[in-house]
Amino acid sequence: MNAIEVTGVTKTYPEFTLDKVSLTLPSGMILGLIGENGAGKTTLIKSILGMVPIDGGTVSVLGYTSPHQNKQIMEDIGVVMDESGMPPFLNIVQIGTMMKDIFQNWDSETFNGLVKQLKIPENTKFAELSKGNQMKTGIVCALSHHPKLLILDEATSGLDPVIRDEVLDLLLDFTREEDHSILVSSHIVSDLEKICDYIVFLHEGKVLLSEEKDLLKEAYGIMHCTREQLEQLDSSAVIGKRINAYGAEVVVRKDAVPAGTELSPVDLEELFVRMVKEG
Amino acid sequence: MKGMFYKDLISITKIYRSMFLIILVFLTASFITKGNLFWASYAAFIGCTMVATMQNMDETSKWCRLCDALPITRSDLVKEKFLLNTMINLGIIGVYLVMCLIAMVFRRAPEPGDILVTLVTMWIAGMVSSSFTLTAAFLFGPQKSQLMRVVMIVVFVMVCMSLINYVPGFMEFLKNANTIIIIPLALALPVVIQLISILISSAGFEKRVL
């Protein structure tokens, strides 16, 4: 069963269009949504959750459409948005008390444990917490009602590298249960590279690429060559290039370059940046 | 809904401490001015506009948007705010009653007929005004509803002052009206208005993109 199935979703705003986006998140997997600011990640996530009406296409989450109109489905989904939206005048303990009455499956023990683990100040109002601690609060709440699906929109953006690493470990722990899945959007590509099974590149409202991460890394490589060698390359093999005084660094499709060409591995960030820049 | 009540009660006690003091001052003023209806009904009026302000704050802080991702429906949000508003209105009326009882001990309480008229007027002021302010908050969002509330306050003050101070015999009419008919009607009508407001607010809020 797929945790999320999105087919041809279109959403038009006056200055932006999410254009026939399709993606699938198989159950038990982590899908990373990579895109620059304004690429449409948040709009896509809101469309998936039914928070904005879509103009076309279909969305299915845990087998249901329009999850936000179904309380039972929302019990099974943990969501962290880019601005977590917690009540500004409540501290973390009070937020826990509130959530206990909102979620049927709320687990106070897990909540208190995560609050301590992530060192969130207990007596500070949410509005007075740092951006990082606000995000951590959102993540802790999303994990404390034992959801089957986590949807995180730029959830690690405001966190320092040490805490980000801790959060990523939490997410990996979460997917140890085979029916637990995560959809995570970020522009910090290195984070997604560490944890994701599937990667979707989103650019100007369109899917540039949707692939299994390992296949993606196998399919592309970086070729260090001279300008002359670059000119001899088949143009369909070139995803992107960076030319400097000493030669060229070219991101290429491995199957389109001559056999035996020496290639170094490409990271997702380089691949994404090259793809976006080359259009 | 219990969780949302908890959140709102904590928030109200943190944000509106000074507002509760002002309400207390207005209620006291109604005694000092020998049962002047304006002060007591204005206390109920501003007490109930607090909930609309809270709704605006919830929207600005993205709490309403987060609720879309929680097992809370938009209709739950609407019902909770209207219920909270009724509780606050009843609370303010309760405080006025307690003040009346204390005044009775010192033989300074208004006439029972005056107290009854004041209580009913407070109920109407709180319920009817909040029906409009909350509906505006749910239908039009923080900015527009804020403006509408300011307009409502001005209209409320002008209407009340005019009726009480410049329409001859208005107070006498209230006191001498057939209480068996007028009082139940005055109690029921705001409830009907509020129920209609809940329906309109739920339908409108459901359609808004937050």
C-alpha cells in the first residue's frame, strides 16, 4: 500500500502554478521533496493534506482523499509546517496538556521524553522560544501521538547542525516500524540525502525528477574534463556544467557517456542545482 | 474541544488580565451610577469581543492553519469559540449578580426590577454583539473583522447612549414591560441569533483558505 499517491495535481494562484505534479510514497519509506524557495513544496503539502482546494488531479493519503475533513485519518498523520503555529501563550507543558485532549492516541510519556531529549525549555511561552525550539516543539508534538505518516515542511530549517542530526535520527527511528512513512520537504539537501529513500525535485511548480535515491546516485556522475572534451560530449548526457580556468566539471548521465569514462559520485545538491540552472 | 478550551482559557488569562479589571470597573460604575444600564451592558459587550480578538490572534499565529492538520474540524473551531463566548458572558453576568448580592448586604443594591432588566440587557449585549463580531472574524479574517469591530463599538455606544439618555421613557418602558413575555423573548432571541451565526460562520470558515 502507498502512504501517499498524488496524480496530476494542479493548483493555480495568480503568480504561481503547481503543474500536474505526481508522486508516490510507498508505505515504510521516506520521500524527500527538494526545491528552492517558492518551488511549490508547501503548496504541494497543503494540497496533499486537503488544506487548499486543488484545481485538478487526485490525492490519496493512507487510502483516503481530503484527510483534513476526516478526524480519524488526522489521528494517523503527524504534521509539522514551516511555521509550526502552536498557541503563542502556552509553554511546552501546557501544549502537551492541550494535545492530550486533542489526540486520542496521545502518549504523554513519549512527549515528555522527547521534550527532555531535545532540551526544550519547559517554562517558556512558545512565542518566546527560539526558532529552533519552536520547530522542535512541532516535531515532538507530531511524533507523540504515534502517527503512521509524518509530513514535515521545512521542519529542520531553523535548527543547528547538532540538533538537526538528532532530529534526523528521530525520523529514522520512526521509520523502523514498517508501516511508518515520512514525506519531508527541505532545501537543506544534505539532510534529505542522509535519510530519504525517494527523492523528488520540484522546480517552479513542476516535478523535475522523481526517483529512488540510490538509483539516482547510480544514474548520474561528475566528469572532470577539458573544454574540448566537454564539446565532444553528447548534449543529452550533460545535466549541468561548471566551467573554470582549469577545465570543466560536468554532471552527466552515466548511460550516455562513453564506457570507461572516469566519473566521481555526484551529491544530490549538486545534481539539483545543475538541473535547475540548466532548466 | 476540551483541548481547545484549555488553550483558550490559558491564553485569555495571560492576555486579558487588564481587560477583566476594566470589566470590573464598568460593573462597579453601573452601581455607582445607580444601575445605569450602559456600564453593565458595555462590560458584557467588551467581554464578548475578547473572543473575536482571540480568534483573530489564532489566525494570525497560524494556529487555525495548524488545526487543519490536527483532528479538529473548522466547525469544531467555530463552535468552541461561540461556546467560550457564552461562558464568558455568563461569567460576567455572574460577577454582576455577586456584586448585587454584596450590595444587598450593605443595602445599596438597585431595585430587583432594575437588576433583572440589567441582567437581561447584559445577556443581549454580550450574545448579539459577539454573534456579529465572531461571525465577521470567521468570515473575513483578522484585518477586516478588526475594522468591523471598531465600527460596531462606536455604533453600540451611540445607540445605547441615545436610548438610555435621550429617548424619554425608554427605561420606564423596560421596567414596566410585561416581564412574562418580554424576558423569555429577550433571553431566547440572542440564542437564536447566535445559532444562526454559528451556521453562517461554519459554512464561511470552511471555505476560507488559511
